[in-house]
Amino acid sequence: MTGLKLITFDLDNTLWPVDEVIRQAEKTCSDWIAEHHPSAAAALTAERVRTVRDELVRAHPDYLNNLTRLRRDAMARAFIDAGFKEKEARHIAADAFQVFHDARNRVTFFPGALEVLETLADSYTLGALSNGNADLKRIGIRELFGFHHSAESIGRRKPDPDMFQAALQSAGVRPEQALHVGDHPVEDVDAARQHGFHAVWANLIDLRWPGDLDKPEHHIHHLRELTDLLPLFDD
């Protein structure tokens, strides 16, 4: 009997909806710039930052492995393009990113998420595997997790195997003793399957499953459903 020992979770759109969080964080950041650096405000609309981000990623795809560096550099580039000296542009961008990041970590959990995490943490090692830059300590749930690996800390984003391998090493378990729960069909569910994990598709935001991927064996629409599935993985 193998037994499930490790449960890893994606974060954004798995434990909380993220789109509105990012919109609010961008607005908070823009408002802060307008108040503290009004001469820079016109250069740093959310739309302008997204355009610069896209340009940076096209030129250097590895930016996707570090979204903090990408957003900070995009803001600095937008300021430089608007005529600011590089040192000043990077200083304002660094301060503005901290404002953004504080707001980015003010999340509202999906119903039942905290209760499920607290229950599971009593019986399993929990790990967080995220391509984003959420901060579990700022959010207030770091103590529930044995570890948190991200694209920034590992240097490679899901679906590459590095984060999954790091999770197994951190927990000291084999792939068949691990379950990954996430919302993204490719980066979470299919990647976990490819790397030997059990997988549950957490479809809490009503996505369509891609037609070119094998359908998931297990999926949930509410995180409380997860506890009912767990006995299936204790083979």
C-alpha cells in the first residue's frame, strides 16, 4: 500500500480567483504613482506596462520564469521611454512594485479553501507550486505549507519538471505518493500526470478543457470536494 503523503497546490485561480486581484493591484499601483510621482503617472498606465511586458517577453522569454523581475523591469522601461533617467526610473519602479505586490497579496479565498487546507495539513504534507509571485506569508497561510516553490525560486515554470521534482525532494516522497491540485490544464494537470503525480483539476472558474489533451480523471468545482476524492489515491 503506497499511501498519499504529499498534496501540492497551485495558488492563483486554485485557492483564490486572481484576475480581479491583479486589476485592483494595478489600480493601487497607478494611484500611488499619481500621488507620489505625478510627472511619471502618464507613462505608467496599466495598458502601457502590459505592452512593454509583452515586448520584453518576446525579446527574452526567460522573463516568464520571474514575474517580479518582468513587472519591475517593464515599469522601469516605461519610465525610461517617457524620458526619465535610468537610475530614477528604476528607483520609482522598485517602490511602485512594492505597492503593487502588497495589493497583489490581498486575496479573497474561494469558499471553503482555508478550511480544506487546515484540515488536510493535519494529515498530509502540503506544498505550494506556483508560476506566479504570491507571497504566502503576506497572505497569512505560510504555516499551513511545508514548502512553497515558485518559478522564481526554482528558475523554471510549470509545466517543466523542475518544480515537481523540487516538491518530491522537499517532502521526501515518490511521485506516486503525491497529488497536485491546480486549475491550469497544461501547467498543472497534464504536467503533474507527465511527472508521475496524481492530479486533480480544480475547475473553480469554469474553464473549458482543451480538446487536444486527455480529459482529467478527477476534477472538482469546489475545494470541499477534494477531501472526498482522497481515498481514491491511497492504493
